[in-house]
Amino acid sequence: MTDGQMALFEPRKPDGRTPDTAISVRALNHGAKRLLEDHVPDLWVRGEVTKWRVSRPGHRYFTLRDDAASVDCVFFAGDAWRLPADPEDGMEVAVFGRPTLYEAQGRFQIVVRRLEATGDGLWRLAFERLHRKLAEEGLLDPARKRPLPSFPRRVAVVTSRSGAALHDVLSVLRRRSPWIDVLVCHCRVQGEGAALEIRRALQTAGGLSGVDAVILTRGGGATEDLWCFNEEVTVRAVAGCQVPVVCAIGHEVDVTLAELVADRRAQTPSVAAELIGPDAAALRDRLDGASLVLARGLRRSVARGRERLERYARDLPRSMRAALGRARGRLDGHGRDLPRGVRAALHRGRGRLRAVAGRLDALSPLATLARGYGVATDPEGRLLASVDRFEPGSRFHLRLRDGSVEATTDRTRKETP
Amino acid sequence: MSDGDALDFEETLAELEEIARALDRDDLGLDEAIALFERGIARLREANEWLETASGRVEEIIATSSGRIETRPLEGTNGDETDGDSG
């Protein structure tokens, strides 16, 4: 055979120009898909959702339409899990994705990567649906809320170990209540699967021995990032926690269902820690207050005792003299030694009084001045224990460890204890 | 916070309040008053000392795959820096 004969019988390359060079359906669809994807970028498309369908693996299929046209959409589970709720039929949405061709069927469609309803539509929808359900079950009832422990020893913190929220909580607790044991139960606080991790951490935290309360927290973030705190799994775990839960999610304006179900909501992680940890400085103030009360009580007892002793000391010589007079009369000159005996007895009595008074001084609140306290009195020596007793311009003494100060009141400020 | 230095702070405060009330009684004898005062001062000293020294631990809870709970010091915090009895 010649070269020319060879060329005559060789199949020609399909180019679609003649029946002999017709291309395959597969090649057509593949080419169309390439063409589309090479020339049309990923973009946002607005329309109304219809025929929403969820497949078993979690893929969503739907049609987006307006008054003139419609396009099929597929939203694969790997992206669709972010949806807070499935949209309702007829809902206006915008989808972001790739216009492409489903090669097997030659069907034009959008592979959706994100879907957003107008405004916060879907988030609000999901929030409202679950909120309604929780309310019906009574989980939002204020009567369900448990009081926080007034003096916790052990506190569990459920949050991300790498978040700023944990840092805030720890620094507030260290400052206010350094005695508290803090047990950190790490969990992811955003993203797919976070709700399940939060539930597991809450269950662990609530079951730890001796734990008085749990702080569930994370810092601020986008609605989407905070969403796991609106998921039913998280919310029910908060409601089911064995010990009281303080919840602080995001910023003050963000309100999540986890916070609404918690025993107490705090605006920020730091505030949550403040609600849990008593302030050591305030406790010291209470102790100082108690020491003043004790001092005042003892001072009053001492004053009462002194009064009795003085009365006794005043009355005794008189009654002794009277008795003596009577005795003299009776003894009629025979009892010359008696007055000496009475004087000695009196002397002994005075000695004992002095000893008691010395002991009182040693224990008196004035001894506690050595600790740095001051005692204010008026010029008559009466204790000034309240700002009500200070008139502007009035003079008073301030007794300190090593002396006293003459002072004048400039102005007073009353504080509610 | 170790168990050894456990002090019931609230109980101490309640006891102090009770002592203060007792000291306020008019029929209180001097010896009794002094004894109450001494007891109160001792309680105050204990409570103040506890406040100065009590220090809690900061630990991370790890749930193992077998379901056991383990603790370890939290990395990146100074939680056990002032902890006299960690371990």
C-alpha cells in the first residue's frame, strides 16, 4: 500500500465538523464544563430557595429561582454543616459558588460553598426555633437557675486552652481568689464538631470531685464562630450540668442560648470569673471590720467594769468609815488595831484592782493600734466610729501606735458597707 | 489548695459575728469579755494568715481514651508558681 492509501482509511480525529468526526457526549459535556469553569469565576447569586432537599449524607439539593429563571444548586455536606438552619421554602438567599456543569447529565448547576439569608435570617431562624423549644420545655425558666456558691474552693473552666478567654478568667481568679483550685477542661469553641467537644468537657467538668461551679466561656467572634453555643447539643449539656454554670460567650451584645440556659450569664469572661471568685481584698476588709467590732465590744465591757469598780471604790471607804464608826462606838476604845487592819485590807483590794486594770490595758483595742490602726475620738474621749459623728470643722483626736494627732474634719464621705 | 491548710472561711466569719454579738451583751462579766475577745482575735489571726498564704492549683483536665481523668499543670500559665504543695 502507498502512503496515500494509508491516509484514506485512517479514522479522522473527531472535531464535530462532519458525521464522521462527531464527538462523544462525554467529550461535549467535558468541554462545556471546562469552558464554563475557565471563564466564569466563583460568584454570589441571589434568588429564592425552592425544592430544598437533604440527602442522607447531609448534602443539600435545591433550586434557586427568580421571576424569570431558575438554576439547580448542590450544597455538599462538607460545606453545608455550617448552616445554622435549613432555609424555609421561598426564603430569599444569596449563594456563593461555582457555576458548572454536571457532566453525567449535562445539567447546568451551581456548586454552592456558602449560603446566606438576608441579614441574619438563618441564624435568627435557627435561634428562634430552638429558643421556642427550650421555652416550651421550661429550660429558660428563671426558677430553674441555681445560686452560685458564695465561697467556692474548686472551679472548672470549660474553654479553649489557647483562647484569650482562659487567660482573662485565670488572671481574675488569681487576683481575687488565689486559694481557688482551677481545673481547665479544654474543648474547641468553634467549628465543626465543637458542640460535641463542649458537651464532653461540660460532662467531665461537672463530674469532677469537689467542683463547686463551672465557667463556660469564649471570647468574641463572628456569629458563625459563636454558633456552637446556640446548638442544641451544647445548650442541653449546660442545662444538664451537675453544678451551677456561669456562661460568658462573645461580647456583651452577643446572647447565645447556652447563656440563657446557664445559671448565670456574664457579659465577658472576666466578669464570669468575678461572679465566681470572692474578692480577697473585700474579705480582708470584713476581717478588719470584725476586729474593730471586737475591739469596740471589749472597750464597752471594760468601761462597764471600770464604772462598777469606781463605784465600788467610791462607796467602799464611806461604808467602811460608817462601819468603823459603828465599830468604834461598840468597841469603845478597845479596838485601836482595827483601823490598821481595815486599811491593809483596802490596800490589798486596790492592788487587785490595779492588776486587773493592767491586764485590761494589755488586751484593750489600744494594743491593736500597734498593727497600724487608728482610733478617732472626740475631745471628750468618746469613740468616733461612724462618719455621722464627724461634723465638718469639728476637732478630733486620732490615736495611733506611738501617740495621737489633733485633727480637724474637712469633709466626710459615707460608704454603704 | 492543699487539704492541710483548709479553713472554713465562712464558718470563721460566722463565729466572729457570734463573738461580736456576745460581746455586746450588757450582763457580760469582764473575764468572759476578755476570753471572748481573745478567742475572736485568734480567729481573726487564723483567717488573715489563711488569706495571705492560701494558694490554689491551676491544672488541665485530660480525659484519657479509657475514660480515666488525669490532670497536668496547665502550660503557659504560672498557676503552680506560687503553689507550695503541687505534685
